Amino acid sequence: MGYTLNFNLIWRHFDKLWGGLLLSLELAVISIAIGIVIGLVLAVWYVSAGRVVRTIIAGYVEFIRNVPLILLVYLVFYGVPTVIDLAYSAPTSFVVTLSVYSGAYLVEVFRSGLEAVPRGQLDAGKAIGLTPWQRLIHVRLPTMLRITLPALSNTFISLFKDTSIASVISVPELTYGAQWINFNTFRIVEVYLVTTAMYLVTGYALLFALRLVERRFRAAR
Amino acid sequence: MATSSNNSPALLAIAEVSKSFGPVAVLRSVSLQVAKGEVVTIIGPSGSGKTTLLRCVNFLESYDSGSIRIDGKEVGYRDSETRQRRSERDLAAMRAETGMVFQSFNLFPHLTAAGNIMLGLTKVRGKSNAEARSIAEHWLGRVGLAHKADSLPAELSGGQQQRVGIARAVAMEPKILLLDEITSALDPELVGEVLAVVKSLAEDGMTMVMVTHEMAFARDASSRIVFMADGGISAVGPPKEVLAAETTNERLRTFLARFRASHF
């Protein structure tokens, strides 16, 4: 084949990729932060609630988990403003979507963690006179966190990669930057090689950081 | 040491407590009074309701009928007639008056030995960190673990964990201490160190109700022994009486014979 790799054009437009990566991270961090709040609140609610609330929360989780993210992104960005009079930017729309999406996955992670906290520990919390709220904060959540950390790390990495879907509504994150360079330079192999490397390095860096946190917590088992 | 006294009001008064899990009756009209300073040991075959009874005393389990009072105060219900359950906040306050030590230790794994003891002192008793820390250190000293204050449960042996469990319970200055088969999960060589701590607490006058299979310890440390069978109290009295080989109580004799056969 007569294809010679030439990265010069990529480096000339590298700011599109670098800026894109930073935006990807920003989208992921904000969405995951909101998702954690959604996940924690719903998981705690779920384990102490009756049938009706449980069914509603399970419905939300099942709905999100069985619909492709890209469809949700379209639905929120194009669908919602059509129905109700509400204007928002593409990045905002994506953050809303990914937050609701990550929330559903995190409910599952947190719920299974909460249910895995040994009953004996809760009994011990009761026996020293802690109120239900104190038992949640000082006994149940710390143990739940340590149980769920490995699963959490995987979910976070996965959600970071999901930010690439934002490119379909022209949010200028990393994948969108790569597409832009491809359209303007036709160096398809080079640009996707570089982009892949950037996802890979960032993903590994995240995983490494999360493993450090895990190890710190595991030491405290 | 006080025996079952009729003139001083009982610290713990269990009256006709019954409980069923579905069709299975686990407690059948159990009545028992424990005076201040008494050490009452509950023995009996597994499934006889010993642990359930103990867990009713601090309302880790609810019961269907009857009344349990500590210092004259109904434990789980606002009123034994209407059987209206206390609020969670009330229950927490009631439970803070009893200490409990568990078979499986149940230490909080994310907290150090001192941290385990300090949690109740700071959150329930409202003590400052410094005050709680010094109380924790005092009790860790009492159970021979002063040097392990900053160790996590995972870094301690079973016997050490259980001694922290005892320190966590008594540091709250409970009116009564409940011990639920606290040596059953321990390797035989670690049992002694835990029982020594219990004995020293008994000598201090701590009121205790314990479920145990350590017959020799029960004989030496108890004011009274309660023998439970099929959810009811089948025999109760001073150790010498209850553990006497010539007892006329058929069930008790079978239990003791089987026990001697398997433990000696």
C-alpha cells in the first residue's frame, strides 16, 4: 500500500485534541459527580423503601440500562426542546444526559454495596445507640464504599469513554476534535492513532489513580 | 455478689416475653429478673432461644408479647399495653444504656481499635474527641491492648478484636452488659484472655447477662445460671444447683450429659 504516515498535520491541529481531551474530562467529572449524588440518594432510599419506591427506582435503572446512550443523547438534545420550551447548549444537554445515565449505573453499584454490609456491623451500630442516620453515615456508607470501590473504578473509566458520544451533538470533546481534523486533513489513520493513544493514556492514568485510592482503603479493611 | 433478690427492684425485668417466627415459637412466656451487680449465664442447646432473648433485651429483636424493663423503663415499646413501638431516636437512646458484645466481634472495619470505642462516645454521649480518646485508651488498657489503640481490626487477632469489642461496650458505661457467645468464634487458646476480661468486669460489679457454652466459666463467674430449652426457662438457680449431676430435670440432665461427653 502506498500510505505513508505523516503526523505533521496532526501536530499542527493538536490543540483541537488537547482541548477536546480537557473537555472530555470535564464532562466526565461533572456528570459522574452528579451521578454519584443521584446514585447514592436513590440507593439509600431503595434499601429502606417500600415496594412502590423500589419499583420506580428499579424502573429508572432498567430503562437507562436497556437504551443505548446515543439514543438518550439525541432524545435529550433534540427531543426535549421540541416538546417543552427550554433552550440549552449541547454540552449542558450532554452533561444532563450522562448524569442521569451514570446515576442509573451507580444506583446499582451502591445498592449492591449497601446490601453487602454485614448485618453484624449494623447491629453493633444499633447496640452502641447510634440513630439510623448515624448508622448510615458512620457505619454503612464507609463499609459500602470499600466494598464498591473496584466496581466504581470500572464504572468511572467506562463513563469517561462514554463522553465520546457527545461528538454526535457537536460537543467539541476529544472524539469530535479527531473527526474535525480528519475532515480537514484526511489523515484518518494518524488522527485516530493519536486519539486512541490519548484515550488509552488518560484511561490508564485514571485507573492508576483509582487503584491507589482502593489500596489505601483496602489497607483499612 | 447479689443473688435474685426480692426486696431490691430488679435492674432488668423480663416478664412473660413470647416471640414466634411464623409458626415456630422461639420464646414461650419467658420471665427473668436480674438484680444490679448480678452475673446471669444462659445455657441451653442451640435453637433454645438464648440469643433471641438476649437480642430482645436491647431490642435488636422485637417480641410479640410481654414486657422487658430496664430500671423500670419499658425497652422497645412506649407502653407494654398498647405495644406502640418507640421512635428510632428513643430506641437508640434506650440501647445506649445496654452494652452488647457479639459472637463475631462486629468491629467497624474502617476504624482503629480506639476509633471503634470513640464512635459511640462522641456521637451518642457527645464527648469531645480528646475526652473520648482518653476514655478509649483507659479501656484499652483495662483489656490489655493499650499498645493497639491505633491498629485496625484486620491487624488484630480474634481474641484482641473481641477484647476491643468488650471495651467498646463498657466504655459507654452501660447499666447492663449483654454477652452473646463471645468466645464461640475464637480459637481455643484465645478464649482465656477474653474470659479473664469478663471476670474482671464481674468483679467490678458490672451487671451481665451472657450466653455461653463455657461451662467451667459459667460455674465460676455466675451468680445464677438459667437453662433454656424450647424457648422457655427450664431451670434457674445458683451454678452449683443447676449444674449438679443429680438434677431431676430430665432435659437439663440430657444437655449436661451430652455436653460433658463432647467437651471432655
